[in-house]
Amino acid sequence: MFEFIKKWCKKDEKGKEENKMFKVYETELAGRKLTIETGKFAGLANGSVTVRYGDTVVMVNVTASKEPRDGIDFFPLSVDYEEKLYSVGKIPGSFQKREGKPSDKAILTSRAIDRPLRPLFPKDFRNDVVVVATVLSVEQDNSPEVAAMIGASAALSISDIPFGGPTAAVNVGLVNGKIVINPTEEQRKVSDLTLTVAGTEEKIAMIEAGANEVPDDVMLEAIKQGHTEIKKICKFIEKMKEEIGKPKFEYKSFAVDHDIYEFIETNFKEDIKQALQEADKETRDNNVAAVTDKIVEAYTEKFGEEAAAEHKADIGEAIYKLEKKTVRDMIFYEHKRVDGRAIDEIRPLSCEIDLLPRVHGSALFTRGQTQVLSVTTLGMISEEQTLDGIDTEESKRYMHQYNFPSYSVGEARPPRGPGRREIGHGALAEKALVPVLPSKEEFPYAIRVVSEVLSSNGSTSQASICGSTLSLMAAGVPIKRPVAGISTGLVTNPEDENDYVMLTDIQGLEDFFGDMDFKVGGTEKGITAIQVDIKVDGLTYKIIEEAFARTRVARKHILEDVMAPVISKPRTEISKYAPRIVSTKIKVEKIKDVIGKGGETINKIIDATGVKIDIEEDGQVMIYSNDSEKANEALEMVEDIVRDVEVGGIYYGQVTRIATFGAFVDLGFGGKEGLLHISKISKERIKNVEDVLHVGDKVTVKVLEIDDQGRINLTAILNDDKKEEKAE
């Protein structure tokens, strides 16, 4: 232990301890200082850095297991982006007053960190790798997500974990038609583009975007400008790696056994090829299972039961590798897909609406064997989702959720809560649709759409976009334009990055065995959302440009030829089962009168009419009810409460209490009371108020005066006075 401390610390001439392993590297990103520190924290991690971008501070630690787990057949990379509310001076709102499960945004950021890193680990590597990005301090102008993505790459690059980076990432905005790298908080509020792009020095590794119908060429230019900054940061991290990077440790290789693979390929290549050429997923899976049994039987016969049992996992890996090679070779060399489609052909599409009688909107979108049911619900603005995160967004009015039950892929697993994949797909569909939604002023509803995946053979997230557009229009939500989603895939020649085949509308098998899943949602005018997953080390600009062109053509076909014949524009009326809204605007100072002490006044209105009421801070009052009569009745009650009492005004009120000097009269709206002095009750002198008036009596009064303190003085209007008033 002493040796370890000596290695880390050394006394200077003044006797103070200094850390000789502490290093600080500085550069500039988008005109702001970016600092990466290492050697100060978390000395037992394989790699540790602290990224400072302005006053935003994110610590990233990476660790790897010394040995792979038994029976592991995939690369177990785990990425966690941890939002600490102390980073923005907040105390968590939960009962425990500590951070609970990660927010949706934290999960989406974890996925964004993961995607560019994963393809750069060795293909035969199976040790557990854990990346933890902890947000320590946040300045809203400087993105902690970007700092975390850069930090994860830097920590892995200087660690002893085998990794083929570095990578880097930036945010890109579009403000007043101008591309902006890492926009500030104010710029983000008015930006038409929210783009996160990651890459290596040579290629683009990840794209995630939400956009207000941005054209393809503008999106491509934004990606290119983002990549220019990424190259600089990659060189910066490479310099760190050269100076302080640890040698990469040796690991147990999980490459497929060469002899077993050669035996299977030599004897069963054609069997696998024939088994895979089937449009129906279930039949294809059964075909492959039958060939697998045949291979195991042949291997057992040739090498014995003991060898077959010993190499069971190797046989499975070899069969998987041969399946992958067969599918890729068919596509690359023969331009032939397993279901017989041309490389630019879309699967059969269909859609319908109004499947469920009592919901506010419903639609079913089917793409081949992929089938998604989307259901829309309209609610009060107060039912929007409250967010408790580290950014300035406190709530969201549009909520899109995606469910992927096990029966959708024919598996028997009990239901669980939404995982990272479900949250990611729901967020993608949400991004695609937000730009076309009406404003809260135009359509004062909270909107929830749930996409239920009923059957899955690839592109369920894109089917969710299409089905949800139909569902919203069927519900009468006045969206600006319909949105459709489509994905493209890729099979590349590993020896030549310019030699590839691109596929339109990939199904599950093409996603598993291909190199790219490039998802694009958009309208006839432009792109509203992008999500790109790749399995290679990156994409060239040429590939991205072609993917945009392919998806634009496919979107046009879906919008015009598939969706428009079913419903081409939003209905003018919402469902009879959705709440109707009547609204009014009141003075801000009158809000307290409508609410009343402890909510007493507003609750009386709700109890009397059965409506629901939302009151905004600016005085906007929204009344929700399925019964328009009751809604109007409640509206009238609200307007009565806020109506100003006028001097000279005549009101029909009710006596609420009696005093020796007069009676207090409720003027009939807002609990406003006036004093009817004993001298103003009658023309004749009276000794006791109770001789003439009692609590509950109705009386017509006129306002004589409203004093400086708001007190209202009244006089009774007797029958003779009424005649005189009428005559006047």
C-alpha cells in the first residue's frame, strides 16, 4: 500500500504533496475551452477522466473484467450516464430524496454514448466493460451529454482496455438558417435542428436528430460541419493516448473455431442458403433449425458425442457466422434478399384507422410481418408529464411510448417494464412527430400516443411513426403534415469502403447481419428525426447522402400511396369520448379569486358541473368536459367570479350574515360581498336588521361606493326604486 501511495504522491520543496500522475489537457471546442483531466480521481479504474466544458463537469470511469464470464456469446458492454441533481443545485423530489432510476433522457444519453463506441472493440472480445459517466456540474450552455461522450472515448483510449478509438461527438443546431456547433441554451430554444453526431477522424459513427422538416442537403451539411469539429477532438484525444495511454491488455479470443467453421461451410453452405431463402420469418427460422439439427448430427457422427458436447457453443457460433456470410454474400454479390425483394423494394404495406371504439384515436400500420397498433389519448394540459432532470425542461405535453411484448417475436417471456430499447424507440417516434404538432394555444391538450408492437420483423420504430401519424389524425389532432418513417441497411466490402450495397426497408435478419440501420422520419417537406446504428467503424458522406435519397423516395411512396388513401388530413372534430374544451382569459390577479381559499371556490364549480379545470400562470382558463352544457355553465361561473363590480351596478344578491349595523350580501359571483348598512335597507328607519332581513333572503341592491380598500357599500332597491330605475 505504501508503494502505491509513493507512486502517486511526491513531496515538493515545501513539503506539500503533489500528484505526479495528474495531467491536464486543454483545447477549444466551438469557441469554448474544453479541458480533460486524468490521474486525480478514481485511481483503481482502468481509465478515468474528468471533462470540463465551461462550468459543466462530467467524470467518466471505465473498467473491464479480468476474464470473460462463462457461457458468454456476446460482447457485454454496459454504459450508464448518471444525472446527479446536485449538479444543478436541486434536491430530488422523491420520498427518499435521492436519485432513483435513470430518467428517459439519461437512458437516451447512455445509448448515444454506447453506439459509436461498440463497433470499435475487437469482434472476438467478450470481457465485461462498464462505462460510467457521472454528471457533477452543469452549465446549461455547455452540454453534459457531449462532455460525457468525449469523456468515454478519452477514458477508453488511455486505458488498458482493447479499443479502436478515439471517437468524439458534438451537438449541431440550425439557428436562423445558420449551422451552429454546440448551441447555447438560448440558441437551442430557437433552433430548427437538434443533432448529435459522433465519429472518428475518418468517418461518421452515430447520428441522432430531431428537426423541423429540415431538407436533406442542409442536414448533410450540418453533419459535415459537426464532423470537422469531431476530427479536431479525436486528434486531441490521440495526443493524450500517445503520452499517457496504457498498453492494451491481452484477452481470451472468442473467434469462431476455424476447423469447425470449415467443416460446416464445406458440407452445409447450400443447405443454409436454401433454408434462408424464405419470406415468412417463422418458416425461415424453422428451416434454419432443421439444418442446425442436421449439422449437429453430422458433426456427432464424424467426431463423436464427446467432441460434439464439448464444442456445442463453437458449433452454434460457426452456424451463426455461416448464416451471416450467406445473407451478406447473397445481397452483395447477387443483389438478392432472403424474401426475394429487390434491394430498393419496400415490403407490402397496409394501414387502417378506428379499430378501437372508445379510445380517442387508433390506427394499425403493417409492413410485411411487422405490425404496430398506435393509440392516441387527449387529456388536460395539467396531465402533461413532469420532468425532474438536470436540464431546464420541466414538463412535456406530448408523450410517445413504445411497447415491445415478447409475443411480438413469438417468444414466451413474462412482461417486464420498458427497457432501454423501448425507451429509445419511443423517443425516436416522439422526435419525428413533435415538429408537426399544433401549439398549446392552438390545441390546448396533453397528448399521449402508445405504440403497441403486435408483430416484429424489423423496422417497428418506423412503423410506430407511420401508425401514430394516422392515429393522431383520426383523433382530430390538427398536425401540420403527415409523417412517415423508413430505414435503410448496408452490406459493405471490408476491403473497400466505397464498395457497398444499400437496402431499402430492412427486415430483422438484414438488421442483424448487416452493417447499418439508418432510420429517417419526415414529411413531404423534410426530415423530422434520424437515428443511425452501425456495426462497422463508420460511414462515409457518400453513404449518408445515398441513405437520405433512398429514404426520401420511400417516404413519399408511404405518405402518398399508403397513408393518404386511408386518411389524408386530420379530422375537424375530436372523438365524442375526448374531453371538449371551452376557455377564457382572466386577469392574473383574479386567479386567486377563482381558486379560492384552499381551492374552495374552484372545487365548488367542479362539484356543481362535473368538469375539469386548468388555470395557467398567464390567466388562461381551460374547462374540460364531455358535456358542452356543463362546460358552458362552469365557464359562466368563472366569468361571474372575475367580473368587476361597478359603482351604480344593480345586482340580485343573497344575505350571508347579519350584523347590528347591517347585512352582508353576496352579489352572486366570486364570493364578492357588499355591506348593506341598516340605514340603506329601507326608506323608513328600522331598529333591528332582523326585523326586515334574514340570512338566505334574496335582495336587489345597488352599488353606492367602492372604497380605497375595495370594500363595497350597497343600498337596497325597493319596488318603487325598481320602477324608477326602469323608467330611467
